[in-house]
Amino acid sequence: MEAVLEDHRSSPLSDKEKALFDLVEKTNRESNQIRREDLERARNAGWTDEALYDAITVCALFNFYNVWIDATGVHDMPAAGYVASGKRLATDGYAPMNRND
């Protein structure tokens, strides 16, 4: 993970994953400069149009969330909140099943 955060291009990710990270990085930094060639590189690496659409959408949504949080002054959770949330997700997942089933 540290290698990916440092530079995904020189990390041990597969070439397919690196191609997606390249597109996501460009989406974050210069979304108005994305061209057909950028999408073709990701497609040629093995990504479907649906996967690319999903990646771009998730990237755009997180950008929106970050701007919204910054602009409205919403505060981060304390560290203990993340620990509690992680424990809950580890035991119950995102959508807990009805325990009466």
C-alpha cells in the first residue's frame, strides 16, 4: 500500500491496475483534459466501459464530498469513532442481515 501511495506507477500493482490509477489520477487533477486516448489506454489494459464509468463516478463523488465537507465545516470523526466503525463493519458488514431470519 505504501508503494502505491508513493507512486502507483513504480508499485507492484499489475499493469491493468496501474492503467486505472492513471485514469483516476487524471480525473482528479485534470478532468477537463481527459481524452479518448486516456480511455483507450485503460480499455486496452482490460477495463470495460462499465468499470471505467464506475471508477470515474466514484472519483467524482469523493471529490464532491471533500469539497462539501470543507465548505460546510463538517468535522472529521475522532480516532475512536473510526475504530468503533471498523469493528462494526468487520462483524456486521455494510448491510447487517436481519438477525431474526
